[in-house]
Amino acid sequence: MVSTETRWPPARGRRGVVASPHPAATLAALDVLQRGGTAADAAVTAGVVLSVVYPHMTGPGGDSFWLGWEAETGRLRALQACGGAVALVTPAFYRRQGVDAIPARGPLAALTVPGAVDGWWEVHRWSQADLRSPVSWGDLLEPGIRHARDGIAIPRGLPRVTAGAADLLALDDCAIQPWRVQYLADGRVPAPGANLVQPRLAWTLERLERSGGREFYEGELAGELGRGCEALGSPLRAADLACHRSRWASPLALPYRGGVAVSAPPPSQGLTALAILGLLDGYDVGALARDPADYIHLVVEATKLAVADRDHWLADPDASPIPMTRLLDPGYLADWGRAIDGRRAAPVPVAPGVDRGDTVACVTVDAAGNAVSLIQSLYHEWGSGVLAGTTGVLLQNRGAFFSLEPGHPNVLAPGKRPFHTLTPFMWLADGRPALVAGTMGGEGQPQTLAALVTRIVDLGLEVQAAVEAPRWLYGRTWGTPSRALSLEVRFGEDVADRLRARGHAVQLVDPWSDTVGHAQAIVRNAATGLAVGGGDPRADGPPLGL
């Protein structure tokens, strides 16, 4: 179905493998492994560096979700490093501002506590306490500090994504001016390769290096963040930061092809990725994949069903109970899957509210077999567009996903966590991670994960070939409400035409398109200890191994 020849070589190693979207992050993480650090250490370092080299996608002002595997104990853990809505905000608060929906940009979009830094800190503490890492907190932050202080070459995607953020570029708001000064070149979109220096972000990371991760939430830095937000008109305050803690949780799990697929629990949409696989488990995907149109049609139809359940139920489970046992019951999914018509596309609409998401994914495995999948994001490209005071911290706009409609599962309330598209993922064989994966792409994350799993587990592709194979995205893309099925043009017009004949609204996109996300994956053979990493040429850097 797809070529096994790849643009990039897979990374092979027994002492560790890292796959991330940018070479600076991958190299920094690999250096941590070389110095005896763990997969958790490597992921923290990669997350920090990605915050500097991909400031349009992620940063300390965003959120993250993690899956971590402890090889010695056989324990799998999920970390929800995501913040809730701040104390000041309610639907009435926004109506007093004269708006009937939460803005996607500007100070009023910065209404949730950033969880990413506490995620880094918690994973560092876990690595030292349980994985016995010798690497210090400061060593994990140093590469990011250096890149922020000395500058990095602007990656190719940043100008393209920035030019597409028409709503942000057009916003006439003094609160956005610091972002313009820092990230535009005399008011224009910068060129790829130009040097980007971020001195205020370097200062913030240096403060964290000296004082620890809780400085962001309880120290002088927290005070500066709160004062900066108040001055700009954001409802976020230092008291909100002080109340925040990341949460360790039990991952969701679902049988698939003799193994177990696992992801993060709500408010992550991890249940969507698992549900798609549960729906596919009743089909011979390998046989169907001989015809790309049959394969894509099946996975897209399974996606529609999984998304229908997600959009009905998914919210902060603390506020809206979710029947997880039923939604991920294999019998329920098998019955639900029998509703798929193999010859005709179902007219299932995309629910409003779930839209674009700029995200980074990093996956790591170390010599001991510890493994981590990290997904980290500001939500939309450049988040809210608001830099908090003098900190250089760009605040996310994840809270713009909240609804102001009474009775909606995601209706805004103080302390409530919004629905998250972030989906870390592993597939276990014989009780140990055989596949560790993640991808950017908002609505497309569970779809890309389903493509990776089926291509590796069902079709037997090597991991790099599975990552590089042409992909698709059903539904919203970059904020545009749509029921279109976007196919990379490498599938060919014949496949597109046969899918159109089944009722799909097919549109062809670039052969290596950001629309379908940047995927990263590592396959590990527990018997031999060999790990093989796959990196996405749709991003900027290949995987590396030791």
C-alpha cells in the first residue's frame, strides 16, 4: 500500500532513542541520555528546548500531558499537567465584557493556569525519586536557556504558521504589542533562518533553574506573571498559579490485536484514539489495507463514531461524570463498529468548538526500557498572543474552548479544566511498551495515532515508513469547520476519486502537509533491547539513537 523506502533513516539504539520535531530538542535530549539520564529526563529537556525553538507551538505558558513507563516496576503512569479556569471567570464575567463567546486571542483568552512548567518539575521529581536519575534540574533546563539567550535559527514552519494566523496579525490591541515586538520583524513575518533571541524567556528559565519549578507558581516569578496579566486585562492572577498542581492519574487502556493500547484519561481526548482502535479491532485491517480507499474509508468511519461519543461526553470529569467503562467496553465498540457501511460515508457532522491546535510531541526510550510520550501545546498557533509582563511567557488560549452555554459539558466555571486534544500514546505487547507515539494536530491526533498503530501492528511496516506514509485528516483543519477528508496528494487521484464515490468530500493537500500533523514514534523489542525511532519529515528533524 505504501513505499517502504524512507526520506529519513530510522534511528536505532540500545542505550536510548529520541524522536522530536526539532533537531535542537532531539540532540539536547540525546545528550541527557548519554550522561546517564532517563527517558523522563530526556523528555523534560526536549520539552523545554521545544518551548524555545517552537515558540509558536508550545512554551511554559501552555499545558502538557504525559505517559511514563517504569521498566523496573512495570508501572505505567499518566500526568495531567493542565490548568483549570481562573477564579475570576464565569459566563457572566464574559457577558459583562460584551462578548457571547470566549475570544480566541488577547487577554480575555488567557483564562487558564499554564501547567507545562509544573509538568516538567513533576516528571523531574519522578525521575530522581523512582528512576534514580543522576541528572539535576538545572542540567535539564540549560540547553533551553542557552538557545533562548543566544538565539536559534527560525524554523521553516514558524513563518508559514504565523502568516496563517490572520486573526492574531490583524488584532489591534496593545496587549498584543509585546508579542509583535518579540516575534515579528519590524511588523512583518520573519524569514526562515533569521536569528531569534528571546532574552526575557531566558531570564524566566534561569529563574526556574535556580529556584525549581514551583517558582513559576509560588515565587517572585509567579508574582510577576500575575501582575503582568492584571496589567494587560487577563483574569489570571498569582493566586491562581499558587493553587495549581499537576495530577498523576491511571492511564486509559483498551485491548488491541493481542496487546493493549493506552493513553491519558480525560480531560485528554485519549479515549478517542482508543475508541477508534477498539472499533477497528473487529476488522481485518491488514486485508483491507491492500486497497488504500478501503483502508482510509474504514478508519475515517470509525473516527466519526469515536468523535461522536467524544463530543457528547468529554469534559473535565470532576465537573461532568463520563461513563468511561461503557465508552471503552470492547463489546460496546464491537456493536458500534458494526454500524460502519463499507461502501458509503456516514453523514456525521463535526461538532462545533474543536478546532486547530498547534502542538509538539516527543517520545523517548532509555537503556533500561523506561519510556515517555509527551504532548505539549499552547492550543492555537501563538496561543492567546499575550506575553505576561516581563517574563517572556506566552500564554495559551486553551480556555477559548470553554462554552458559555448553560448545560454544555464544557461550560466555563472557575477551577474547571477544558477539553484537551493532547493525546500521548503507547501500545503494550506482553505487558511492556512496544510502541511509544505522539503527534501534533488537534483534531487529527487520534486519527494519526490510528494510522501509526494499524500500519505498524496490522501491516508490519517499520516505524519510519509508518510515520512517513501518506496520511489523511477528517474534519476540522486549522480552525476551519469542515466535513472534508483531506488527503496528502501522494495517495493519488484514483484513491481520491474512489473515496468521493463513497460520499467523502475529498480535498487533496500538499504531499508532506502540516495539516496531517507531525508524528513521532519509537518501537522497542523488549527481548533484544533494540529501540527504533521514526521521525516526521513534515517537521524539522530526524530521530536519533545511541
